[in-house]
Amino acid sequence: MTDASPLVLKFEAWPISDREAWNSLFHTGDILEDSGPCQNWSNGSRSKRSQSYGQWLSFLCRRDAMALGEAPPHRITVDRVKAFVSECEERLAPRSIQGLVTDLYSLAKAMAPQRDWTWLNTAIKRLANQANRHSLPAPHPIMGPEILRWSLNSMKQTTADTNLSATKQAIRYRQALLIGFLISCPIRRRTLLAMRVDNHLRSMSDGFTLQFAPEDMRDHKARSFRLPKRLVEPMRAYLDLHRPVLLDGKDNSALWVNQYGGGITPDGLSRELPKITERYLGVSLRAHAFRHIAATTIAEFDPEHAGIIRDILGHATLAMSEKHYNRATGISSCNGLQSIVEDIRKTVPITGRAKRPLEPDEGLSELDE
């Protein structure tokens, strides 16, 4: 193949040996036959690793086509992985490269468990060290309380706008509620779009309980928490008034419904969310950005409880919490410095007065209610 080949080779374009090897990993056995070693992987894990392996195969097709004549695990060599990483560095962030090689390692171990893959595991650790130096994106110029305020105000304005048709009103209301939900309950995109009424969202007499099973979460730990009070009535209005309008008679249990009555898709959310946030908040945000904003907000306004970031975001360790805390400390320090410079410019010798982007009473309390 040539350089014109897609960067991700779709499953139907994989060599037969790779398709057979992949299918054998997920084979469901019976009392006389063993199941495949990856049979218990979630659909999300299978999809992600299929994408990663498709990138690996595309690389081989374009750069080392002779390797396709070898058995799938035999192609995974030190030199080829080095070349693969080098090519990826031209177009991907360090964290993405680490993810690709980690997926390749998982598949290599599953396909050939008897082989020594220590070298590949070592490479992943080195890639992780590189990625950690760049793991947090630049801070967004907006904080959690500001996003939540816009969400609540937008829902009120949408409800009061009698010039909107029922469908347009339902779409705008759902958009604003979804954004308020994301900043208050910053779950991952896959979990968000998998939410089902009466399954993940349980109505109670005094609000709603959010329940997620282990298979819903990346760290495979079940979680249950209450929907913030500020969003209880908006959620009831969405379920009782606006969601039925969007469904238009269709039978669909998805919580987040698009204008055609189907569940919002990953592609649909990726297209819609940045446009809406750019239009109304002045900054283009994807679903994952809300997780970073929520974590930075907690670390900035309530640093003593930065450890809860781990539980809110579903991380296995406190490492990410510490990064957000360190960032928040740097932000406060910069604000303090800017205040002092401003005081000097005005020839008023006041020091030690640090200004925050938002007043303390506008901070974490809005996300907790």
C-alpha cells in the first residue's frame, strides 16, 4: 500500500490472519471449550483497541508491508515499534502515543502470552514519563461556576421564550442541561452517552440518584451519587416536557436524545458541543474539557479537598489530583503577582492581596448544591 492509505485500517481491511487472531480473543466457549482471553473486555475497550490496532496495521501497510506475511504477534518487534512511535510523534500528543502502544501491548500479551513482552512494557513506562510532563492541557479561560450559571440561566430563558417552537425549545433546553450536567457530574463521554432513563438515572422523592455499574466506568468501580440540587427541577422539566418532544413518539431509553428522537452519538456530541460552548461561553469545549475544568475548579477554590478529584473523575490514583492542585497553586500565585504589579502601577504600596478569577462565594458551593 501507499502513503495514501488511511491512518486507521478498518477491520474489514485487516489481513485475514489478524481478523482471525482478533476474533479468537473474544471467542465464547462452553463446557468443552475455553473462552478467548479477552472475552470479558467491555465494548468500549474492544472498540478502542481495535482502533489502535488498526493504526498499527496501517503503519505496517505503508512502511513495512513485508511484515504482513508474518504472524500478528511476530511482527511486533523493537525496531518496528520504534518506527511506529516515531511516525506517531509527528501527528499525535504524547498521551495518545502512550495509549496506542499500551493497547498494542495488551493485544500482544493476549495473542502470545508465552512470549516475553517486558521490553514493550518498559517502552510504555518511558512513554508515560514523557506524557506526564505534558499531561495537562493548557487551562481553559473559564471556571465551573461560570459554566453552571450560564446553564441555569439559559434554561430559564429558553422556557420563557414563547417565540420558539416546541422542538427548538426542547433542543436548546437539552443543550443547556447537558452542559450543566457535564460540569456538575464530569463523567466520561462514553459513560454520558450510555446513560439510560430508569437505569442510570433513578428518580427519588427529593431528587435523582445517578448509578453506574462497574462496566460503565473506566476503572471498573461502581459509583452512585446524587444529582446536584440545582439540576433537579431542570432534569424533571427535561424528562417530563422536553425529552418527549424530542422523542416524537419513538421508543428510546437513552437519557440524552437528539432532535431526531435517537440517542446522541459520539460524533454528534463532538460536533455540537464545541459549537455551542464557543457561541455562548466564548470557548470551544469538548466533553473531556469539562473534567479538567471541574478538577481545576475544585483544586482552586477548595484545595484542602483536592483528593476528591480522584473519585469524581474515576482515577485510580491521586496523581492527577496533585497535578490539578499544582496548577491551581500556580494560577493563584500568578493572580497574586498581577495584583501586586497593578498596585505598583497605581503607586499604592499594597502587597499580598491576591485576586482570583471569581470571588470565593462564587466557587465550589455552586457545584456542590
